[in-house]
Amino acid sequence: LQPASPSRKWMVTTLACDAKRGWKFDFSFYAAAKEQQHTRKVYFAQSHKPPFHGRVCAAPPGCLLSSSPDGPTKGFFYVPSEKVPKARLSATFGFNPCVNTGCGKPAVRPLVDTGAMVFVVFGIIGINRTRQVDNHVIGDPGSVVYDSSFDLFKEIGHLCRLCKAIAGNSELVKPGGAQCLPSGYSTSSFLQMLHPECKELPEPNLLPGQLSHGAVGVKEGRVQWISMAFESTTYKGKSSFQTYSDYLRWESFLQQQLQTFPEGSALRRGFQTCEHWKQIFMEIIGVQSALYGLALSLLICVAAVAVFTTHVLLLLPVLLSILGIVCLVVTIMYWSGWEMGAVEAISLSILVGSSVDYCVHLVEGYLLAGENLPPHQAEDAHSQRQWRTLEAVRHVGVAIVSSALTTVIATVPLFFCIIAPFAKFGKIVALNTGVSILYTLTVSTALLGIMAPGSFTRTRTSFLKALGAVLLAGALGLAACLVLLRSGYKIPLPAGASL
């Protein structure tokens, strides 16, 4: 109907309804003037004078009426489509926030605890741990040493400028992640009036009721220290070695900013700290210590086996067996989804020592078999190796298999421990023992039969030669380290320091 019409209702003439076709005289439907989701376009035509009747059809040709004295009313509207199943639309369906007026800025996503929270602290020099507390299971946490020259009101301009600089670094801080001032504290209300730099501090994106992580320490009416918090772009799920690069970027950027402060300013002694940094340092030190322990154990093991076997072709099968066992055990740990923790790091350092036992016993049996070599086997080196290898397996095979079984059985009760490190340690020892005995009876035996010296027997002369070679190798390694240190190269240590 036209807007000026007094009636706002649709009217349908009963003359056009045919009961034979299943049409009803009274019906209702939803209609819309504009196209909506899951709708179809329907045309209508009305006339107020007979013989013209109002029509509703799906296409314009059936709804074209000739002109009548008062003229027809024609148009179209949209009704729900019958082909689409009825679905319950959401309450915000079709909502347009930009009707008539311009759109404002969308709401900023509030901060959630997915990134590391980095604190930039001023007014604290360090921790005093010189006081000794005896007969206590918990060590002395120490006492805080405050910076007596720190004056908040004197340095407020530099602090606000630093807050803006760190918040503006999108590589380090998330948008809206700068929390320079504490929430609900009297200092927050008047700090912005003390210096022009503090008038437009970045506002943090916080959830309703969430407080800022920024804090100040007040004693006897004086601000002793202040801590500004920043939501770092560092994701907590990253590996420790990847996160360490983020720590270096934070440290480098902060030191650059602190160097811009005037000489003698207390802000130059500021520092950044984060709870997540402590976790990654512990993991990095643990992994590095495990690798150092693994390498040191391997060196000691090679030196001991070299002196024991007194022949390089007997040392080589043992060395290849140890490396194969360690790599296979680490691969199984990786396939099992185990992460490198404290128990895994300690276990890696003892894998070499527990892996060398069985193959060294097999080599000992090979050496003992050479003392009883039959005369008819002394002509061919290949026959000598095969006979000595088989004799070694017969002589010590039962003993090393029994030893491995008793070790595995002894670790089975550890599997059911409630304390997780004990259970994990038992599984690692059992896994390493099983892989070691299997590797010894297959790969080590084959290596002895292929490359071991056929007619070699251990003598005092060979022992002295092996001992001299080990001492010479140790001296050359020590000399190489001294040369590197003299040339300025720093050798890293497991604890994070360097020589």
C-alpha cells in the first residue's frame, strides 16, 4: 500500500481463492521489503474494481494487470524460501552498527594470559644473600637492597618516556599490553599531572575487574621502587631456545633506552625480569648440562675402553655400539612424546655408562677366546674372527643376558610409583637395558665378526701403547682449549657461564 493509505493491512479477495486446489481463505505469511537471507522474490498486483482481482505470483508476467479506473497497485516483496530448512538465527543476525552514522573503532580484544609478562623495575639494586640460616630446609631468600638515590618525582618524566618507547615497540609488546601504572592506587591519579610526558600514557586492554600488573612500593610515605608491566609478544608455548632470542631482544632494547638517560640517573640501574625467563633458563641449562654430561661420559668411556682393549679395531665396535644405543633410545623417547625435563636430562648422562657394559663384556670374551685358539683356525684371519666371536657369545652370552633380565625386572616396581620422576627413571633404565642387550647380541657381534683383529692378543706392551695414546690425546685436547682461550674464544659451561 502507499504510505499515505489509511489502512496498513494487506487485503486478499476471496474470489481468487479456489478450495479445490487446497487454498485457504485465511492465511498469513512473513514478508520483507528488502532481500534477506534464505528468501525468494514474490510479485503482487492489486485492483479495487472488478473484474480485476488481486494476484500474488512468482514472476511479473502473471501479475501484469491492465489499467482500471483507479489503477492497479503493483510491486514485489520477499518471503522465506521453501527450499532452505528453517534455522534459528542468532540475536545479532542482520545487525549493522554503521546505520546512518559513521562507524566507530571496534572494541579492542582484552588481554589474556597467553604471553609472558615482563616487568621493568626501578629502585631496586639487587638481593643480599650473605646472611646464613642454619638448620633450615629452605635456603635464605635474602633481603632486597633498595636504591637510596631513586626519586620517583625527579625521574617521572624519563619513566613516562620510557613507558611510551617500550609500548610503541610492536616486536616486543602486544597492542594494549603496556601497564605502566598500578590500578586502584593513589599514585596513578596524579602522576599524569606531574610532567607533560605523562599526559598520554598508553591505556592497557584489561578485562572487567582485572587489575594492572604494574606496582609501586611505598615505605614511610616515600616511593621506594616502581615496576612497569608489559604483555610480551613471547608466546609461552614456544621452545626455550626460541624464547631465549626474545629475552635477548628485550635486554638489548632496554639497555639502549637506559643509556639515553643522563649520567648519574638512578634509572640507569633499572632491569627487566620475567617469571617465564627463569623457566627457559632452567630448561636450557638442563639440556646443555645433559649434552655436556653425555659428551663427557662418552670421552671417559672411550678412554677407558681404549686402555682396556688396547686395540683400535676392538675400540671401534664398542664406540659404534654405544652411539647406536644412545641414538636409538633417544629416538624412542622422542616417538613416545617425552619432553626434555630434569629426569630425562639426568638419564642421558648415565646412558653411556649403562650401555657400554654388555658390549665390553663381549669384547672381553673375544680377547679370552684368543688365548685358546685351536691350531687349525690360526691360518685364516676371517675364520679366526668368526670362531672367536662365536666363542665369546657362548662364553659370556648367558651371563650378559641374565644380567640384563635382572636389571629390567628390578626396574619394573618403579613403573607403578606415584612419584612421577621415579616412574620415568625406571622406564628409561628398562628401555636402555633392553636396547643395549639387543644391540650387543646383534650389531656388536656382527661388528666383531667383520672388523676385529683375528690374531691379536692383549699384552703389556699393547697396554702401555694404549695408555700413552690416551694421555697424548688428552694433552692435545687440553692444549687446544688453552689456545682457544688465549685467542679470546669463550668456552661455554653447562651452568651458563664461560671460561
